[in-house]
Amino acid sequence: MRHFAHLAPDVRNVLFHREPGEFTADSPAATLAVALGATLYSPATRTSLAEDVLKQAARGVVSMVLCLEDSIDDREVVAGEENLVLQFGALAARIGDADPPLLFIRVRTPEQITDLVRRLGDTAGLLSGFVLPKFTEESGVPFLEALAVAEGICGRRLFAMPVLESPQLLHLETRTETLTGIARTVDKYRERVLALRLGVTDFCSAYGLRRSPDMTAYDVRIVASVIADVVNVFGRADGTGFTITGPVWEYFRHSERMFKPLLRQSPFLPEAVDLRDALIQRDMDGLIREIELDRTNGLQGKTCIHPSHVQPVHALNVVSHEEWSDAVDILREDRSGGGVLRSAYTNKMNEVKPHRAWAERTVRRAEVFGVAREETTFVELLAACLPS
């Protein structure tokens, strides 16, 4: 697998100073956690699921979650499980030696993990792991223990992606205790936890809230406070942290809005005015702003519920030439003792010790998303990735 492999080689050559690197489902966890990118969710009841996986892979999707939880009716769970077994068989028959996207199943109960792995049989080889809903210390341990059993059944590595979305995490009086309990649990099972996912829709639900396309998750103060606390506990750069993924963006068609668009005109002038208009018409200006706020606040990648969201997430995760230049300068061996240096772009100061963790994270992102050419901006990346 490789990000932007769906683009023609000559297009990638124009866009990238360093092209994205290849990875497989067997790559190190640290690589896969960053490579997840835009993780596309799909209900497990879709009868065209195998075809959907192949189609989305051809369009640049590298990670998908096949959902047996909130995206389907309670009465559809049994049918969803049966459909997953059928669709994995169909996918295995069609995919040949090619790499499918990283595939995860979002379950409701720990028992589903071992049951599904048994029922999938040899086709469990297509599976990268499970998404664990409403994760707390009390609920999470049985899920992770079931995952260990499932690994023994199928004979391959399986990852967990816990979803932090429970009311106990949101409520102020139980938040610290809940965070501490989750931290104990994921630290104990660290080798199995690929990334932590944020369930912002559930957070909003607990208070009867829903953000409009004019607002990001960070404009909803109670949600922003939880994100900050989750990053505080789990996003540390001292070796104890985890990859935390960005929340879902709910909108994919134009909605009535109250405020001005969130995209400035100047980066799109003169050639890409139509692209800006198209992004605004599809409410993607809010998505783009939220992606930038995700990374600024320590989150990596994003949960996506619509294929149109995938390419903006990936395009904005490409490391800019300026970021790359700064990161490489900071990480030079002869600067391990610290100090301050002027950026090669002559627009900022780089402090070697304080900025080192940022530089290391930037280099990891560059390994899987690539480095843009000096003249390439997010506008060119979006224009190349989005259908006209």
C-alpha cells in the first residue's frame, strides 16, 4: 500500500519532493498508526461490501472500519455478521496477491471478536483488527482479552482501536478517574493498541448537541475540553503516548449556513477559484479547518463517514517542504546539543530541543504521506486528488 498510489506516476512526480513510502498490514505498529489516514466507516450490512472495499482502495483509501455497532439497527446485527463472513470470502476470492486496505471490524461485545474470527476462517488473514466501542477500563479489558484469544485462533497479529466516547469520560465528576483507568488498560495492552479514536458524536449526544457545518469540534467547548484532556493523558511525546485520531465530520452535501466560508480566496487565485467554490458547496471548508485544528491539537488522521472526505484528509497530511526543511535541520546529528537556528525559509526560529519531538513526528508523517515540492501547496494537492 502507498498513499496517493491512485495518482499517475507523472502527477506524483510533479507534486512530491519525496513520494510517500510503501507499507503493508505487517509493517510496524508505529508506521501503521500514522498511515491509517482517513479511516472510512461502512455499515457491515452492505451487500456490496467486497466491491466497496476494492472500489475505495482504488480511490486511495488505505483503512476501513466495517461497523456492526452504531451504524446499523440493533435488529440487523445477526444479518451484519453473516454478511461480513460472506463479503470477506468474496473479497479474498477477488483480491489475489494485492494488498487490501487495512480492515477493522467495529464490534458491540467481546464475544463477537472470537466468534467472528472463527467464522471468518482463512479469510481472517484480510483482517487487521477490531474497533472497540465506548471504551473504559471496566469494558475494555474483556475486549482486549478476547482480542488475544482471537490472535491465537487466526494465527496473525490483530490490533485494537478503542473508541473514547463514554459519558463517564465526558462528565466532569468522572473524567479524571475514567481517563486514569483507560490509561492503565491501554498501557497494559500497549502492543495491541494501534490508535485511540474519539467518538465526538457520542460526546455531543450526551448533551443534546450537534455542531453545524459552520463549526468545528473545537468550537463546541465541552467537546474541546474532552479532546484536550485526552491529548493531555494519551498524546505525550515522552514515549508513553498513543496515536489519537481526529473526530468524524458529519456533512457531505451543502447545508444552509450562517457565517462566511472558512477558506480564504488568495491561495486559490487565479487558477483554482472553481475548486474553492466546489469545496464550499460541499461543506468541505469546515472539514479542512477541522483537519488543521486536529493536527495542531495533537491528533493524527480522521474518522470518515463519506468517501468525499478521504482525499482532503490525505492531502492535508502531506508534509510541506517548509515543515520538512525545518524538521531535518532540527534533527541533524551535529545539533543534538540544542541551540537555536533560523529556519531555511527565514521566517521563524527553530529551537532544537523544544522542537525535537515535533520534528520526529513530522518525519514519521513524511514517511507515509510524503513531502510536497517547494512550489506545491495544499491547493495543488487537493486539485490533483479530488474528482473534477
